[in-house]
Amino acid sequence: MSTWSSGYNTDLGYTFGYYREISPEWLDFVALSKSVTPPSGSWRYLELGCGQGYGLTLLAALNPDHEFLGIDFNPVHINHARGLAKASGLTNIRFEEADFVALAEAWTADWGQFDYITAHGIYSWLLRTVCQSIVQLMNNASRAGALVYISYNALPAWFSSHPIQHLMRLWQTTESLESVKAIETGIQRLEKLNEAQTGMTRMLPGMKAMLEKVAKHDRAYLVQEYLHDNWHPRWFDQVVEELKPAKLTYVGTASMGDLFLRSFMPQKFKDIVQDYTDPIVQEVMIDTLVNQSFRRDVFSRGAAPMWAIQRQEALLQQSFMLLNRPPAAEEIKFKTSLGELKGKVDIYNLFYDQLATGPKTAAELMKVSASQPLGLGDMMQALSFMLNEGHIGFYRPPSNRAPALALNRAIAIATANGAPYRFAIASKLGHVLTVSDVDLMLLTGTFDHPQASASDLGTTLVERLLALGKGLTQQGKPLTQRDELLPYATQLAETFLQQTLPKWQSYGICE
């Protein structure tokens, strides 16, 4: 075990992800929905445990008028993050390598205080003393009125996974297994335990279902999830208690499908929750009823309440855009912790029709000719469902698109050289989109040759793929040789030039 990592597995660097729930506009919507005043003016943003810095760099390019700081203990992460920020020319972001325990004891005054503080995917996987230091950092670094986001593995759902995590890590450390090998070996051994119907597996029937999910996951993700010395899923009330020293109070969940969960629970669930008067206990009981596995909690540090009229005006001014309209169907389904809920097709189609003509405010969407008048609560719940599914997004174009365009260019070039990037900024929308590595490679081919033909781009793509030791897959068939790659690569390039590139230009991914 590496002493500097405090038991956190550093065999593989963290994934190159982007998590929409930590974006300022997402956190603002949660706050507004719960009558809490979100930050405004020249706000500042801090991410604790920023990992590779990819997501934070995307946020910084989207918000060039605001300052961003990412802190991580892993020098590999910080080196990557600084390189990406430098390659794109961003000047409103910095990354610092620091140990949370040491930093909590002596917060660097020059770093100042922040209006948004986020800690995604670290709290359940660290020593309790390190978690206490994170809370102290939140206390030291947060301004009055700040919004604080923290995500963690939640109980009760993870009870069935305790044996999976403990045994995998035990086998790895006692047999000196490389991390990915430890995952593969662990899955095989745990499957044998299930097949043997051991006393443990009979007592934990949920373990089999969890193991089936584990076997399908990306191995790099599983290393980050399971192979740490410290793995502590939390009850919600435990986290609330742990955050009290930072003067933080609970606002609501950033899991948008659950933002109004209480309003659409079955009556028998509502009756159970109403047996308890303490709001924290009520939240724990809801987790128990739905078997909650992961929480994305938003807290505030002394945020001012937003009075009814102010809240209504602020919510109605929120702007939204259509991203991915669901296919025509007799019913529209939305994911929640309770399972899938069915939305009224006639009402939701009215929203999608309106947004298909361009971005709209919530106030404009409320004017749709529904069979029954829509209240603000109905509108907010509908918006939260559509946001959660990725059907719509917040419409917040940046004041200056140049940083986003520069970052997209750096992302495309790095991907063409083998970087595992899969996100880019739609600078005309103010939104981060998922993109494919092949399309980013094709985009790179247009930088120096904007008039390149599909044949030219296809040839360049094949050369890049072969240099990287990669291929393509066509209808499930892997293509690895030059002569079989070229026709399909040219076909992909034609589609890119005729469809994807014009769309990306209209979104502001590129000029």
C-alpha cells in the first residue's frame, strides 16, 4: 500500500469523465427548487479531488468570467490537468497538488474562498480522518451562501456489496495482484461462491444481482470503485452529521429524477414517511424505501432563503433547450429511484414541440395549451424529469466562446494522438455534449485542410488508427487491416462531413 495515498488505489489514474450534476447551472436549479438563493455575481468554483481535471476544464471554458481551482493529491492527475488547460490557453483555472489532511491544517490564504465546492466520487473511498479533513476544507474554503456538492455510495443498497469489495481487496493485497487482474480474478471467485450457494450468498440474495452488474462494468471503473483499503458507504444521516462542523445544511438531491420524489411516491410510502417528523429521518426512510445506492447531495452554507415571489421569478427565467427528443411512442418513461415513471405524452410532446423551435424559458413553456393549466410545481417536476433523461439542457451560452472553441480544438488534437476524451463544448448552447473519438479524429483532419474530401479524411483516419494500434467495428465485425478499414473509414468521413460537422458548427463545437 502506498503511504502517500492513504490506502487509495493509484495503480490506474481516475477516469476522464464529465459529471453534469456538478455544473453551476445544475446546482442552481436544485437550490431554486428548494427555495435557496444560489450564488451570483463573480462567483468562484473549487473541486476537491478533481481527478484528471477534464470535467473542471470543460466547466472553466464554459464560464470564462469566473475562477476555478482543482485540487488533487495525485501528481499524475494534476500534471494531466495542467497540460490540458495549457494546451487550450485557459487562464481562469489552476490545478494544485495537495494532501487534504495537510491542507486542512493550513489552508492557503491566497487561494481565497469559493461559492461552489464539489467533491464527486471520493468521500466513500477515503480514510475517515481524510474525510474529516475534507469537511474542514469545506469550512475553510466556503463563502457564506456557498453551495456544496458531495456524492457517495449510500446505504442500504450497498450492504450486499460489502463482501464483494472486501474479498476483492483482500485477494489483491495478499496475492500482490495487479489491479485489473484482481478484478477479473475476483469476479471469477465470487461467481463460484454464488454457484456453490454458500451460507453468505444465501443470506445476501442481492449479492448475485450486484455481481452480475459488476461483471458488465468497465474494468478501470471497477478498480476505482472496489480496490481501495477504505470503502465506507454512508447512511444519509451520517453524512449530515459529518458535515455539521462546516456549518452545512441539506438543500436537496442533484439526482434530478428524484428532486421531487416525495410528490410521486406511492401513498403507502408517503404514509410510512409521515410517521416521522424529523426531515433527516424522513430522508433516511425514503432511502430505505427505494433501497438507495448512490446519493448526490447539495448542501448550503448559510444560504439566504428565497421568498416565494423571488423564487417564482427566478425559476420562470430559467432557459432550456432541446437536446434529444424521445422517439414517438404511446408513453414516455422517466427514470427515478422508484423505477420508471410514465409521463403524459400529450403534455410532454407540447414541451418538446415548443423547444424544437428554439430555446425557451420556463415561463414560455408554462404557456403551452395543455388540457389543464400547469402550476409552477408541475412545470418544475416536468423539467427535472426531462433534464435527468438528457432530453433537454440548460441554455446558458458563455459570454465569450473563444475559450470553449480553443479547448475543443485541444481535445480533438489530443484524441487524435490517443487521449480517451469523449466530451466537447457546444459553445452556442452553453452545454457539454458526448462525442465519439472517431468524430474528434475526423475533426482534427479538417483543421489544416478545411476543404478535405471524405476520401482524404478517411485515409488520415486509418493512418491515425493504425498508429494507435486501434481499429473500427462495423456491424459487430472488428476491422483492423488497412484494406478493410479504408472503405468504412471513408464512409464514416462522408457522414461526418455531411451531417456531423454542420451540426457541430451550429452547436458551436467548432467554427
